[in-house]
Amino acid sequence: MPDLTVDTVVLRQVAAQVRDAVDVLTPNRLDATAPCPLVDASLGASALGREVVGLAERRVRQGLEAADTLSTTARAAADGLDQAAAAFDDVEATAAEPAVPSQLPAPSSLPAFGPPPAAGPAGPPRPR
Amino acid sequence: MYEHLSRWAIFVGVPDPVAAAQDVLTADTASLRAWFAVARRLEVRLWQGAAALLDARAVLGAAWSAEAPRHLLDQLSEAALASREVLTAQTGAADGCAAVLDQASTLTVRAFDAATVSLAALGRDPAEGLNVTARALQEGQQEPVAAILTSLSEEVTRLNGLAVASLGELQHALAGDPLDPVERLPTSLPGGGRLGTGLAGRAAAAGELDAGLRAQLAADAAAGSAAGINARGILDAVGRAEAGGEQVTVLAYEPASPGQQGRAAVALGALHTADHVALLVPGSFSSATRMTTGVEHAAALRAGAAVASPGDETAVVAWYGYDTPGSAWTDGTAVSSVPGGAALLAIGDSLPLLDDAAAAVGGEELAADVGAFRALAAPSAHFSAVGFSMGATTLSHAAEQNADLDDIVLLGAPGAGRGISSAEDYAAVEPAHTYVVAFDQDPITQAGVDVRAWLLGDDFSGPAAEPFGPDPAAAPFGAQVVDAETNEPVDVETPVVAAVAGAVSGLGGLAHHRFGNYLRGSSGSATASVVTGRYADVPTKAPR
């Protein structure tokens, strides 16, 4: 079974950072509940005008749902990280020879945030 | 304010510039900007959220060597950036469109004012009476007045063209769905645990509903009763659709019983992520037992929707939720449930063919089901329904009873239902979003069907009565009448249907009156365009 390298203190810091992302991603209440001010003929009575009004309302609402879904998913991920940290702490407390940073086997009881390890990819470029 | 320009233009035979400028002058750009300000704020949130997730991801590498958590944060930040990119293009296009519309409006008003001044120089007063104008034109002003108004009309047409072009650009930019990148995210954590509530919750709810109803169908299918025949028919339709590669969700099922044909609704496509959801409402002689036909129609409409609006996702629901008249002739349940009484039951089942009573009851059920299906779909989903024949009358009743639909399409309707005088009577659907297709060759859409129903029925006051309500393709109804031609006539499916339909209506040309005929060719394309909200692609014509 491959080993995991875990620092639960930092892991909790990461969870807190992800919660910061949750706060940012959550649409404000006014936007989330705002009625669309556009009505059917707001951009003219033509079929094109009515079509654009329908599309405009739908796309902004889909954007709101996208942000809401991302924030909810990120919140679940933050919770998962905290639970993982707690589970690692429990395992470490009962381990015979703990080390810091821990060199722990991946117990089947841990929140299996997937298979271990190997060096991860660099990830996407940070927005500038 | 510029009525004098209209009056003089009509007088000298020039296209009315004020009417041509109406859309430009009334465009509500303030609302357009206000709505996309919401999107602008979302852009910022998605950008900052992606940055925060990437910051967390960078630290996570030092805290936990496992790859999966990092990968999840990567996916989240990528999805946030991708959604933002879509919104950025759309807010930019909306700002550009609003600017063009404002400019076109300003220039139009300026052109109107300039024309008024030029006409005043000829002595024309906006407040003058028609007799004064007429005298002036007779005295040599016809040509200069016409020249000024012709020039004005051309300028207004040019400005209107700019406005239409900017709307077209905005329409193009709005093709992208900012929710798409998020829909591609996993719905559960790598080690278990569900992510999200809205999207994932809807998927879970639809999945649980589907599993429960399939279990009930499987149990009922083992029975030899009407319920068994009915359940086997539904499962057969579901199996065929799945074999054809469709994602199928059973949304409603109530078993058949003697005298009740049962109810069922099956969705093709992912209801919980669909941009557009359309319900198909069949007509007389249909039943859930023979749902394969409805599922084939749903698949055809889904394919048409993919052509009409590439990139959008459309789910189509084959809805068999009302007691369709005449179904006992075709679904086999009558024979099994009432031995020896099959013919009697079938005849009894045909009497509702003579009026819209079944449609009125069905309309209530349809309105309720639309609400239930809405709860399983995205809040932003565009909902429409397409009814054929008695199904169109049923849909019309549902629209009157506040069915939460954005658009309706009435195909081959014998009438819009008694008590409904015009599209203005619909509670939730605007006349501009009420579409009607009535082939000239389809006898069921003609007035004769009402007269024959009166002759056969017994509760009408005379041949002037409309047992199915007014013709929705007629001018007084006020709907959008689609300009579509019938397709090659198809053979009537079974001799018994032809015999019964012919006996009841006494009408020829029924080959044109088929759901499949209406869902093909130009009618099918127009229906797919309505279902996907592509109104500019729907050809309309003058009503009857």
C-alpha cells in the first residue's frame, strides 16, 4: 500500500482557504433572487428581439446557478478536507511511531479523496 | 409625438417611418444593462473564486500528497474560469448592443426632428388638419414633402438595420451556456459523499423517481390485467429508447385499471441539466400502452432541437397523462379487462371524441405535471409543450390553467377548448408565444369537425356551437400561425383507427392529421425552433 504525506495543520488551512473561495463564489442574495427586468417586448416586438430576451434571461440565470453550484461543491470539498484532517489525526494518535510530517499508510477508513499520491500536476495558470 | 410624420407619410405614399422605428424607440436598454450588471458581478465572483481555489490548491500540495484533492480543486477553478469566460463575452455583447440601440434611438429622434423642421420650412404644421395638408399637397408640395419623408424613411430603415444587426450579435454571443463547464464536474467526492445541492440534487431526485417508478412498472408488468399490458407497453418503449442510445427517465406512472388507461411520462435526455424541456401531448387513440410511438416522436423532436439550436441540450418528455378518447380501440386493455364487453367499452371510450371534456380534465393534470417536472429541471430551463389534435386542446386548457410554460405549440387542433376565446385567456403564456400549425389539408382543423360532432353529440345548442372551442389558427384567436406545409401523406397506422376515426368524423384526408406528419418537414423544424426558443427561425403567416 503506498504511503501518504500529510500535514493536518496545513490541511485545515487549505480547507479554510477553500471556504474563502466559497464566500466569494456564492452569489449575493439580491442577485440570486433578482427578477429579470426584461419583458417579452423589451427589445422590440420582433421574433429576434423576443428570442434575445429569452436567451438573456436564461444565460444570466445559468451563470447564477453555475456560481452557486461551484460554491456548494467547494464547500463540500472544504468539509471533506477537514474530515480528512480529523481522520488522519485519529490514525496518527493511535499509531505506534508517528512522525511529522506523517508517513502514514492510507487506511481504508480514511475519507478516500482518491488514490494516493505521486507528484501532482502543476494545475491551471492562476488568473491574473 | 411624431404622429404627424406618420400621417403625412401615408398621405404621400411613403412607408411610415414612425412604425419602422418603433422597436428602436421603445427598446429598454436600461433593463438590458441592469440585467447584465448581475452577470458582471458574477464574472468578478467567478474570477476571485478561481483565484482563491488556486491559492488553496498550491498549499494543498504541501499538506497532502494525494492527487485527487488537488485534482478536484483544479477542476473547480477551471470550471469557474470557463463559466466566467462565457459570461464575459455575453456581458460585452450586451453592452455593445445597448450602446448601438441607444445610438440608433438618438439618431432616429434626431432624424424625426430634422424632418419636422424641414417640413415646417415648407409651411407644414404638425397640428394642421388633414384638409390643410391635402390642399398644400395639391398646390405643389407633394414632391418636396415626399422627398423629405422618403429620405427620413430610408434613414430610419438604416438605423433599424444597425439595431437588428446588434441584436443578432448579442443573440450569437448568448449561444454559450455558462452552466456547461459546471455540469461537467463530478457529482460526488472521489471517496464518496455528494457534491452540490442544486444540480446534483436534481439529478439525484430524478434518479430516485426513475428507480422507484421502474420498480413499480416491473412489478405491474408481471400481471395479466390491464395494468400488466400497460406496464409492459411502457417498459417496451423505455427499452427501445435506451437501445437507441437515449438517456431515459421515467417521470410519472399510474397503473391502468378497468376503465382507466393509466398515466405515464418518460423523459428523453437529461432533464436536470437541459437548457430546454418540451412535453409532447398526444391526441385521441393514443395511450401509454402504445408509448413507443410517443417515444419515437420525442426522439425525433430532440434531434430536430439539436439542429435548431446546436450546443443547447434539450430534453423531451413523452407525456401520456390524460384519458385520451378512443384509446380502448388500440391499446388492448379493453379486451383483457372486460371480457365480452370490449366493444361496449371501446364505444364508450369513443364518445369523448365528440367534445373537449377529456381535454379539459387533462389540462388540469398537465398543468400539475409541468410544475412537478419544473422542480427536477434547472431553474433557468426553458419549458414548452407541443400538443397534437385532442392533445393540443388539452394543452390549451393547461395554458389557461396557468401551466408554467414559456411556449406552447398547438398542432392539428380541432379547437382551443370551450371557454377559451383567444390566446389572451392563457394565464402564463403570451399570445406571442402561442404557436399554431394547422395544415390546410387536415380536416380535423376545419370547422366541419365541429358540425359533425354536434350531429353525433347531444349536449350542444346547434351547429354554430364549437364542441372543441374556437379555431386557434383563426385571426380572432391571436396566436402565431406557423407557415408550414403538410408532408407526404402517410398511411394510417392501423385499419381500426382509420375506421373509427372515419366513422366518428366522416372526414377524409386524415392521413394529414398525424402527429408524425406534424413533427416532420417545415412544421417539425418550426416546432423544434419554438422548443429551443429560436423564435426568429419560425416562419409565420397570416391567420385564417
